[in-house]
Amino acid sequence: MSRPGEFLRFLLVEEEMLVDTAAERTGLTPQQIAGVIAGTLPVTPELAEKLARLAGTTAQFWLKLQAEQ
């Protein structure tokens, strides 16, 4: 699991949010959300913007997590 994936998984558990719900809220597919969690889909600037809106963070936060893995 990647650093962004760890945080995203934590967020979904804390918010009791399904992957499908996260996908709907971000405009991503459930497979893309699962890919971030598994670490198989790297966080790009565009993806970081979508995750930031979901999590109430910044895109820079997600990009920094990606860089730290």
C-alpha cells in the first residue's frame, strides 16, 4: 500500500465511505480509487486535485505523500 493509499484508506474507514461513494464524489472510477489504495495508480496533479476535494486537503498534500513513498 502506498502512502497516498494508506491515507485514502484511513479516510474512507473514518468517514464510513464506500469506494463507490468516493468514486462518485471525485469523478473517478472505483477501480481508480482502489488503484490509489493499492499503490498501483500513482497520484498525478489532476488526481491530487480530485482527492483533495474529497478529503478537504490540498493537492500538494497528496503529491507530497506520493513523493515520500
